[in-house]
Amino acid sequence: MHARIRAKFGAGFPLEFRAREFGISGVSLSSHSTKSVIQLQQRLGYTFRDAALLERALTHPSLLPERPDAAESNQRLEFLGDAVLQLFLTEELYSGYPEEREGLLSKRRASLANRSFLALLAREIGLDQCLLLGAGEEASGGREKDSALGDAFEALLGAVHTDSDYATARRVIQTIYGPLEYRLAGHLESDNPKGRLQEHIQPKLGNNALTYEVLSTEGPPHERNYLVEVRLNGQAIGSGRGTSKKAAEEAAAREALGSLKRG
């Protein structure tokens, strides 16, 4: 049966996307991409009725030249998902902060929808492991890029909306974000820790005082775990782990910021 699916739709695509077109339900597949996509839907609390929409939401533009059978990338769904997300955040902030003026509400909304924060959310739900990238983009670290992750996150929301309705998309977004007060007070305070650490160090010691070094890389290619150390003029001031170099560097920077505050 798996051979029939691959023959019709190509070997490069996760099988579960097309399983339903053969009347298959709950097929057990061993590939990492398949498990990642199943886990993604579990984290969303939503299973797609039209698997092609999920496929499109995960398809980075770099894949199209290599996959002529892939009709479309996630760019149009990104456009729709951006609007869905903006409406959700506007409604939630408007009702949740009744005393605030437009300017501050807009600032809060921008903080909750900027590219780096959407990339953070994408990593939280495992979207980075599900992206379908061209070989060149994969080799250049496209799976870790905030731009690719932020775009795919918005496309995913657009796909949920198209597959269902706004009320369902709203519920999925609420599942991902949780209480906005928590996001605003917690996650956003730690947003861009590398930038904040640089801002703290640069005025006194210059632009090149901070360096980041990967101390170890563990696990198979699809489950990498990095240990990174941040150094100030050669002296270690923090370390951190993450499933990407970027995430590990940010964790190291957060630790360094905490150490500097305590010192």
C-alpha cells in the first residue's frame, strides 16, 4: 500500500498527507516526518480534513523547483493566516485591556505577531521539524530561519481557517498562545536575548567582546541537540541547550543575562 502512495505522489512526501485518498485511516508509519506531522496536529488539537492544505502550509517556496508536482507554496496561505492572526489578537487585546489606548494596543499586538515571536511559537509546536524545504534551503539552515518559520506559522493558521472556519482557527490560536498576559509578561521579556546581551555589553566593551561556541552536538540529524557557550572576552559567562544552534545560543544568552543581573 505504501508503494502505491509513493508511486502516485512521489517518495519525497510524508505518506500520511495522502493516505486518506486511498481510504487509509490511522496508518502506522515510521518516518520522522510522518511522526512530526502527526505530533503537530496533536499539539494544535486539530486534524485536517483536507490533507493537501496542510501539505501546502508546510511547503517552502524553495521546494517548488525540485517538485514540479507541488502546485503551490505556502505564500498565499501565509497572506490569509496573517489576517486571521491579526483579527484574533486585535479582538483579544481589545477585550482584555479595556483601559488601554490604541497606540499601546497596537504595540502589544505587534510584539505578539513579529517574525521572531512567531518563529518561537513555531518551534514550540514542532513546526520546524515539519517544513518541506528544497535541498539548497535545507543545507543553508532554512529550518532554523525565523523568516521561514514565521511564514509557515501564518500559513498553518490560514490552512486551519480554510479547512474549517474562523471560530475553529481562533480556538487553535488560543491553544498555541495560551493566556496573552503570560506571553506579554514572560516570553516577550526574554525575546531576542542575544540582542539584549549585546546591548548590555557593547557600550563598554565593543561589538566583538561576545562570542558563541558550539561545545557539543548530539543526536541523529532530525533530533539534534546543541550545547553552546557564550564568552565575554574569552571567559564563559553562560551556556545553553537547544534543538538548533539559534535556540542554544539564545538559551546561553539568557543564562548570561541572568548571571549579570545577579552579579
